[in-house]
Amino acid sequence: MLGSTHGTLTTDFRARVVACGEEPHAAVVSLPTATRQGGLDVSGRPLHLAVPDLDRFFRPRSVAVVGASDAEGRPNTGITRQLIAWAERVGARLHPVHPTRTSVFGRECVTSVAELPEPVDLAVLLVADPLPVIEELGEAKVPFAVAFASGFAETGEAGAAAQARLAAAVERSGLRLLGPNTNLNAFERFREDLEGPAIALITQSGHQGRPVHALQELGIRLSHWAPTGNEADLETADFLAYFAQLPEVGAIACYVEGLKDGRSFLLAADRAARAKVPVVAVKVGRTEAGTEAAASHTGKLTGADQVVDAAMRQFGVVRVDGLDELQDTAALLARARPPKAEGVAVYSISGGTGAHFADLATAAGLTLPALSAEKQAELHTWIPEYLNVANPIDNGGHPVGDWRGRKIIDAILADPSVGVLICPITGPFPPMSDRLAQDLADAAEATDKLVCVVWGSPVGTEDAYRTTLLGSSRLATFRTARNCVTAVKAYLGHHRFTDRYRSPFEDAPRTPSPSFRKAQGLLRPGQQLSEHAAKQLLRAYGIRVPREQLVTSAAGAVRAAGPVGYPVVMKASGPRLAHKTELGLVKVGLTSASQVRDAYRELTDIARYESVDLDGILVCQMIDRGVEMMVGVTHDALFGPTVTVGLGGVLVEVLHDAAVRVPPFGERDARDMLGELRGRALLEGVRGGAPVDVDALVEVVLRVQRMALELGDDLTELDINPLVVLGRGQGAVALDALAVCR
């Protein structure tokens, strides 16, 4: 199968299974607190993510600093000083803890956690080994702790073992831990003079969050920063779910090196999608080099990137490639109101600039509607007749310098087909650029539509940029055309997605289907099934296969060919037999009894020569018309069972044209998968060919998804290839299948 792996599901919530009955599906998964809420699906996976109450973490009433210091030249001294300043800002009482000091920076210091003068909400651990302190914190009923220490999973096998011991101690204690290998970013100073929706930031590498944090200097509000580090306990999903419920958060920006638990991340993303809170993420690991670097930094699984990409898209997470895109896209999504229309209008003082930007926008999939004849006539009252105003709109330059400039902008924004106005200003040309910038800022304040400006000057110190454009809370200002297009595409896509979003977990099956019991008897633990057995598995789930019989003699093959119907196909069938065609173990187009008899003998001779273990020879109905597709199931190390659909037959290995989804998903997602294929035109009919039965293909995808959900723990891999999709209304037939059992 394309992209097939044989990894196992390693998510924490699947770690402990307690048998509660004779049937395998009666197993109950013991879940940690973070996921123990809202019931389980048919596979025993959680359907909802419990949101940790992190209010006391970010705004504690009292804080203990274990290992506090005021000795000059020691690293802990600078950290203690910063924590004292932070505690004063948030109104928290701070208590230093150190075994040999009586005071730190003039504050009374106690020797142990047990001697703290009052209950504390948060303990900050400035110690090399936090493990001994965890038990003390648990006895003191401290709800939250932060561990800065490094030397854990990011260092290799020994460090991973140490982190596992730390995580076990944290779970026993009942507290929630941020870290280890985290930093002071959670205690940064945030500007309090900024208004409007804020960005909440989640990073696994503190340095990578700096560009987003710096957005405050451009007037963009930030509310929280969660540096998750190695995620021995609290993870990206916990903060994502928490931030999504905060009224002040307009968007969540993430820098993710690796996900601790793919399922929890999707449950958190689902919560954000239901709340219509946009999530923008940089997820490293697109390349082998990036994957290796991420593993060495945080000790996390990065997952197959194609699956990560599909899973994020499936749950509305906007994935961007760079930190510049992260800051610009998150800033736009946090502040912009929902669009009034999908159309984008490009307005410039130069025809060349407008044409270039229109190309970039159209290539990105944005819609640039041609303005109506009436609207163009209106614009030509201020713009010379020889200039194009259909969209992009070229004003020729001079109108921006006088009263006409604002009227043109207002007229464009008044067009009902326009939801976004983009004005690229390639460089400063006072006073015209100053007047244009002010007109755009004033128009943005007066409209409920999105107005974007691309300030192309490399200098960035101009007053029109620093004061007028950045001083507007309604304008979205960019420095590059690419970032503008990326952000606008994400903005329109986010609102389109959330307007139609329905949580797939709401409709996820909670009880096994009647097919499940039939399928259980067909599985063979630790084995690859023969084609015949794999097709029986498909039949159990209502997936159509050709008429066929399994025979063990030449005479039996001849007898079977009659009811199957000539012409027939004959194939060797046996466990661990995956590449029949390459071995010459397939014969097609057999039209007579003598050909069938000869084919049987030849197939068995080849099997003996190749030492192939057979369970028989399949005599199959021959189907030679339709589009060959493939549908399958494989396991991703982060997300568990995944469903893939793509072009089948030899095209699988040649084109690698496939789409992936993580169950559960609905019919709309199944159809969207087909829309993502480069070869989707084959389904619609090409070169005079008739359209095929797309509805039947979608039904097969959904039935395979049911198999993935119900048999996910027992079925390592399923590959239906080719699945021949016949003409419209004629269905789809699985001509071959491979199944591997765990």
C-alpha cells in the first residue's frame, strides 16, 4: 500500500487495557485524567478531551520557587529575579525554597516544600533533578509545577528512561507538570495596553516563539505563552484545548516539533474547530533532516508527514512553513472579522504590480471576481478609461494623491462580490504613498470587510508604514506578497471550514457493527492473510469482490469456471504471497476449459519452484472495464489507524497519488479525499470515457474506515488494490486484497 508502515500505536491513552469480557471489543482502556471524559468509541479511544483548568497555572495566587538563589553569578539567580518580577505583575505571593538559605532577595526562604507557609498553586523547580521534589509537591497538594531541567528524552535512551520515571511520579502525585526541558517563556511580560483579540502561543522550542512574541511591538496582542518542552505530562493538546475556550483568544499559534499523542491533539483541534478559534501551526519534520533534528531536540515522534498534514487539514489546523508565515497568518486570523464574501479584489497604482499580485493570488486558489459592468463604469468616473478596472484594478497612480483615492477604495469595498481588498504598495513615494496609506486605514475603519496592505519597502522605518498602517487596528499589514496571500487564503479557508464543520467524534460508532463478529473469525494473529481470506474479510464488511472459487485441482478449476463465467482470471492464493504478478502467478483472459486446466498446472508448478505456500488457486470473474483505485488501512505511530485512497494498479507506485484521513470521518471527508487526488479527472471521465460510480467508491472508503475503527488493534495493514470503480450506478469491485494481522 502507498505509504504503508508497520508501526504500532504508541499513544499514552492506549497503554493499559483491562479485559472486561470474552469478546476483544469488550476491552476498556484505562485513560489518564486528560482524556477520561465523554465516553469511548468502538475501538476504546476517547471521544472528548478533558480540558485542564490552567487558570491557576497562568495566574497563580501563590508560587514556590524551589532552588531559588540570589548568589551573584549563578544561573538560578537571574531566573529567580525574573520570577519575582513576574509574580508581582500577576499579583502572586512568591515563596523561595532552598535547603541552606534563610532569605533570597530579602524574602524569607524555607528549607523544603513541607515548610511552605501557605498552599501554593504553582511550584517552579530550579533543580537539576526534579524527581525527588515531585513526591513532596504531591503531599503538599500543589496542582502545578514547572521543571526547567534538561537531560531527559532529548538526550537518547537513558534520558527517555529518566523521563518515563519522572512522568510516572507526576501521575502518582496528582499534580500537572510543564516540562522538563522547558524555559521561562510562560513568565514573559505581555503588553497590557493592547486591545482586541489576542494570540495564544504554544511552542516546544522557546526561541522559535520569539517572532510571534515580537508582534506586540506591531500592536498585536498576546495573552499566553506555553513552552511545552519535552511534555512528560502537560502537552500541546492540553494548552490548545484550554486556549480554545478563553474569550480573549482570537487565534492560537503553535510551533510543534513532535506530538506526544496524536489522538489528543486531534481532540483538542476538534474543540478549537467547534469553538471557531483558528489554530495556525508550524510542524517540523517535512524532510528527513527536519525529522531527525526534531527527535534530537525533544525526543518526540514526528509521524509520517503526509499523515500529519492530512490530520491537521482534516481538523482545520492551518499548517504554515515558516515563522514569518506563522506570525502574519495568526495575526490576521486573530483580528479579522468573518468574511462577507469570498471574492478578493487587488487594487494598485501600477498595472504590472496588480497583474503580478493577481497571478500569485490566483495560483494560491483565491477567487478574483470580475467586477460588474456597472461597478467598472463607476470606477471609471475617477480612473482613466484606458486603464483596466475589472480586477485587478489599476488606477494609474494620480488618483491616490487627491480626493478620488478614498472614493475608489470605498466603491470597491461596496461591491457585494468583494470580501477582501488587497493593496500592494511596492515602496514609499511621498506624498502619494502617505495619502494612500491613510485612505486605506480610514476605509478599513469604516467597513466590515478585510483590507490588506503589502508594504514592499525593505526599510520599514517610513512614517506611512510605522504610524499609519501599523497604527490601525483594522488594517492587516504585510511585508511580503507571499505572506499576504498565505494569510488571506487561510482566513477564507478557516471560515469556510468552521461554517460547515461538524465534529466527527459526535457520530463516531460506539458499538461494533454486525460485521465485526464475522471478521473476528477470519483474522489470523501475526499472519498475512491469503487473497482468498482477505476477500472474505472484505465481504464481511459488505465490500463487493468478483465471483470466484478457491480450488485445489485442475478438474476443480474447470468445474468452477462455468459458474464464474468465461473469460476467467486464475491466481495463486496463499498467506505471505504479496507479489503474484511478478512471480507469474496470475493468468488472465482464459476462455476455455483446456486453458483453465493448463493454467492450473502452470501456476502450481511455479508455486512449487518458488517455494510458495498455497491454500489453493482462485478462479475469478474477469472485470476489465473501470478506473483502478486503491483503498487501504495502515498504522501511523502518532494517530493509529489511517485510511488511504488513491489511484490504483501500477499507478500507485508510479504516481504516488493518494489522500489520507484519520478515522473517524464522515462522507464529506471521504469525498474531499477524492477531490485532493491529482488524477481525480479519471473519475469524471476523460477522452470520451463515461464517469464512474463515485458514490460506490465513497461507500467503500467509509466501509474500510469502519474496518479501521473496529479492527484497528488486530489489523496492521489492509490494501485493496486494484479496486475497480465501474460506470455510474454499477458499483466498485475489489479485485485483489492484502491483509496483515497483528
